[in-house]
Amino acid sequence: MKQYATLKDVAKLAGTTAATVSYVLNKKEGRYISGETMSKVLKAAEELDYIKCGGASSLKGKARKLISILVPQFENQFFTRIIVGAEKVFVKHGYDIVICNTFDSPQRESEVIRRMLQQRVDGILLSPTTEGFNNTAVLRRLGVKMVAVDRPLQGGNSGDFYWATTNNYESGYKGASYLMEKGHRKIAYIGWESNIDDLNRRQQAVLDVAQKFGIPEDGIVVKVGEISAEEGWRLTASVLDEMPDVSAFFYGFNRQALGGIKCLLSCGIDIPKEKSVIIIGSPEWALGGRNNFTHVDMREYELGESAAKLLMDLLRNPDAEYEKHIIHKCSLVEGDSVKDLNCEVL
């Protein structure tokens, strides 16, 4: 890791004193500083990527044994499991963690990253927003170790960052293949309009499998929207209204699935007798009690562990070479929510 710039470094580049730099950067009042000097200080601070140290115990050149984990949807069980898997690794090596929710907001992501740098964290594990590559540029410049988990850093060269994920295309392919092997030819895919290319590969896989099985375009209806239970309900209701002959619902994200399934049940629909359901993800509500939904297991705990192990390797031996991308396989788990339509034909 590069050394963080100090007030003295900024002062030297700006041609002034550390006291003056402190006045400018901390926006203190009571002392006149010319506009020219102020401009020089701000320009020097930007050029040096000056980050104010927010931790009094941060000693120059010393590791704080502190890792920050940034997730976009803390309420999503997918990400809480990643955190649990990662935490086990970090705690084993004597690190504490700071967990932050970015709410999928690029602006908040940028702000959180800067606050974590002020705390002089040793490394960052994050599931980035759509502006993740730009927001993490400061980490690369400073040499702060970072691993992206689940999502890639969009907009940059994939060779410029470390990334651990589960194969999103495979998850869509396995789920769609299972439905079509069971004889379903009228399928609704409910997905998230995420603007994240790798996540959108789930939807593309469904369309590719349909083509493989010779299913015409009107056999697959795709509905995308926000990632929430409310949106899952709305999208499911619109399918029931527009395509009542759909035999199966394929939910690409578990939060939408929760609302979608509630919608089906509120309409008195028998699952799987009247409509089949398959989910990408394995939320507890879908597997407990009377529920036993067919789903694609994305292995979140393993994902969190592998991402954390990679980050630890980077911290302990930064000069070694490591695999840039770790891609886990997913697995389809059969439940009792998909009807085999082939049996009706026989």
C-alpha cells in the first residue's frame, strides 16, 4: 500500500505551510487566506489524493487490522450470508470489520469509501454499484487492497480488479432448462432492471435456453423492474392479467420472488398444480415450514469466504500472483414447486 499523503506533503506541493493547509481543508474560520493560496491547496490535495485520517489510533505505516465490507442491500439475505461467510475468515485472522450499506446508490458508495479511507482500513470487500469502477479509482491509486464480490466493477478492464462471484449466466440457464425439461413452454421471467451487465446474464440465459428448446418468442414473457417484494407482486399481477396461460414463473431475484409468490397465493393459485415456480436464490422463507421451492443455490456463504480469503492473501503477501476472478458454480435444488407437464401428455 502506498503511504497516505500528509498535511506536510500537501503544503510542500502547494508552496505553503501545514497550518495553512489545515485551515483550508478543515474549512476553519478566523484567518484570512487568499483565493490563490486556497486554490493551490485544494489542487495539491486533489493531486495527492489527500484523505484526512479519522482515527487517532492510526499510526503511520501500521496496519489497523480493520476491513470494510460494503453491500448494496443489507436487508437482502443473499448479502447478509456473504457477510457471515467473509466475517468468519477475517475474524480467524484477527481482523475486525465495518459493515456499510450503500443502498445501491453510487453517491453513497463514493462517500462511504472515502469515510473508510479516513479510518485507514486495511482492505475493502464490496459488492459495487453501477459506478463502482469510478468510485474505487482512489483505492487503486492509493494501493488499498480491494476485492469485488458478486458483481464486477462495471466500466473498467476486468483485469484491473479482483472479483469473486457465482456464475449468473449458469443460474439462469439451469433454472430455465429445468422448467423446459419439465415440459413448460409458456414461462414468465421476472427480473431486476439493474443496469449491471453480469446480473442481466440471468435473463439472457433464459432466452438462450428457449431458443435451444425451439420455443417461439411469444412463449417467454420477460418483466423487469425494481428489486423489491412490492415490485415482484406488481410484475406477477401484470403477467397474470396479460398472459393467463403462463404455466411457470421464474424469479431471477429472491426479493421479487417473495412478493410474486404472495401475489399468486392471494389469487388463490395452487403452486404447483396451477402455476409452477422456480427461484434464483435460497431465502429461508422459501425452504422452511410447508415451503419447499425449487431453486438455484448461489452458495452465498462460500462466495463470502472465497472473497475474504482472496483479500487476506492480498494483504499478507501483496507481491504474489493470484487468480483475478473466482467464479463459483451454482446448483439446482429440486423442491415441490414445479409441475412435470410431461406426465400430463403421457
